[in-house]
Amino acid sequence: MSSFVQQLPTLLGVVIGALGSYLALARSDRERFRRERGERWEERRLAVYAEYARTLKKSVTLTYRVAAHLGNDPHPHPLSLEEAEPLLAQAAEARDPSGEALLMLGSREVVERARTWVTAVLEMERFLRSGTRDPRAWQALLEGQRAGREGYYAAVRDDLGLPPGHSARWRLPTGPDD
């Protein structure tokens, strides 16, 4: 019995060490799981944010083309409203599921900025469907859309912890002297 008593501190040390190692490993695994789960959700949110922007940008591009047909925009590929209607309908249909995913996974700020952006795009579409030929009014709508897009991207970057990005506002050459 005396040899057991002599070895008891060593045995207790081994048990305590094993328990400590187990607890440290369990905590480490739990933290790694949380970190990986967070990264997966962040990747999913980024995909949803990008998909929403892509689908909305399709509508924007179509409005530029119709505006060019009406003489409101310098887009090099004009498209009549009649030709654009089915494409606008497809773009709106694609936007709906991506908008639902955005509502489900997006932060409140991103969703609010997305609403601002899409509202500006819908105003552009309404303007074109009325057949209005007013380049100045169109430019005002474009500025609203660009501000909406810029606000959306800024909110996305903030939500994902990304550094500020480019505003995508750059001066395009307008003539041979540029």
C-alpha cells in the first residue's frame, strides 16, 4: 500500500494533465468550429451580396440602353423599350430570388442600402416606360442610382469587414482630345 501512496501524486499529476489537455483541446476545437462557421457564413453573405448586385446591374444596363434609344444617354448600344421589355422582365424575375436571399442573410444596413439602390433603378425604369426624352432628368436619375450603388457597396464592405473600395466613379473620355 505504501508504494501506491508514493505513486499517488504522480498518478494524480497524469490524470490532471490528461484532463487539462482534453479541456484545452476541446476548447480549441470549439473555437475553430465557431471561426470556420463564421467564415462559411461570411462567404455565403458575400455570394448573396454579389449576386444581388449582379442581378440589379443587369436592369441598370438595360435602362442605359433604352435611355440611349430615347436620346437620354450616350450608351453605344441603344435598345428600344419594346425590345427591352422581355429582358427587363427577366432581370426583375432574377432579382426577386436574389433579393429574398439578401433579406435572409444580409445585415439590416445592407438590406436598407439595397432598397435604396433598387428604388432608384425602379425610378429609372418608370422614367423610360413613360417615353420621356429629357437628358438632364435622366442624369439626375443616374446620379441617384450611382449613389445607391455606392451606398450598397460601402455597407457590404462594412458588414464583411473589408477595407473601403473604389467608388466606381471615373471620368470617361468624351472625345478625341481626352
